[in-house]
Amino acid sequence: MIEEKHYRDNKREGKKEEKDQKNNDKETNKIKFKRALIKLSGEILGGERKFGLEPSVFYKIADEIIEGYNLGAEIAIVVGGGNIIRGITAEKTGIDRTTADYMGMLATIINALFLQEVIEKKGYQCRVMSAIHTPALCEPYIRRRAIRHLEKGRIIIFAGGTGNPYFSTDTAASLRASEIKADVILKATKVDGVYDSDPLTNKEAVKFDELTYAEFLKLGLKIMDATSVTLCMEKKIPIIVFNINQEGNIRKILLGEKIGTIVHA
């Protein structure tokens, strides 16, 4: 009798898992962007102070990322380091630009490790891969290994920028998206899209629902640097600029809802 009950329980559990899997498959089939790269600026990670590490922001962003991941998407992340130090800003203090940029790259590793810890505490596998060799802290960036992590269902965080000075983390995002063949770059910001001027200082700023790469470059918009947009144009990777502070935006974008501003061909 005990064995028979155990069999029935296992059978019910098996049916439940099968049903859950079918539901997951249905959700996955709805996804517009299967493999997404999310670009997080350091300024966002600094919270209201825009400086230092704000734990509540890391936890909130981790929840948003996980919500997108649970749709069945493959998620990669590039983090900035502006909440700790920015190369361009540090240069103004008299530090050599090359040194200042390397300091900024190290700052991105700090942010990446913090975000990794938060994601893993929520029960999800996460790997940090750095363009700068820091074996005691994280894996080196190897393209094939990164793709394999994604295929195995791991969230990956790219740190260390491009590994070279004079290139922004926006450019690093475009480069990594090209290398892993991402379907889209999600540029997380504090505003709900691209405007013709800063909407935080100009109430008359006009929002664009969509732009071509050429229009973006011609207008000289500063929300992403020209090098990163040019690379996306070459590789035909759409960029969606959206407000990370609005709950559920990552999930909505992955499902194909029109959120923020899309920059595409």
C-alpha cells in the first residue's frame, strides 16, 4: 500500500512538472527577444545618491532581471562603474586618462560581483566574466564560454568594459552583444526613452518612439556614445532605451510590448 501511494504521489508530481514545463514552453514561445543584453549604468546602481553601492537598487534590478529570465530568455548584462569612479571624471583631477579608465574598469567588477551575489541569493545561477584578468574574483571573458553559460541557463554579467581604455561601457555592451549574437540591447535608464534634450531639466523635451541608427547619430544624442550605436548599426542589433525603475519593463519588452524608444535599421 505504501509503495502504491508513493507511486501515485510520484505520478501526480510528474504530471505537475509536465504541466509547469508546458506553461513555460508557451511563455517562451511568446518571447520576441530570446537572447537579450541589458546595459546597466553605474549611476543607476548608485540610487538617489548616484554614488556608491545602494543595496535596495541591486535587489530591485535583480528582481526585474529574474522576471525576464523566467520567461525563458537568455540574459547577459554589462555593468558600468560610474557610481564608484568614471574615467573621464577622474582625468579632470590630473590622473592620466589611461589609468583613470582602468580604475573605472575595476569599478565595474565591484558592481558585477555585488549583482552576482544578489542574483545567486535569490536562487539563480550567475557568472561574472571580466575583460580584465582577475582570476581570484571572476572568470576571464571567453566568447565561447559565455555562449555556453547562456545555453546552460545561467545569467552572465560582463565586467571590465572592453578591457581597453578610451572605450565606454556602452561600447562594451555593443561589442559583447555582437559577439554573443544577442537579439537586442536593453539600455536601462532613469527616463522612459530617448528625448531631443534632457527631460529631467527641460520640461519641453520631445520623446522619440523610434529612431533609425542614422537619425540617432545625426542628432548627436548623448544617451549612448556614437561608437556603440555605429557597431549596432553594422550588426543590425536593435537598441531599446527604457526606464528600469518602472516595474515589469524588462518582461514587457521581451514579450514584444512597445516600451521606451527603439533605435533600429
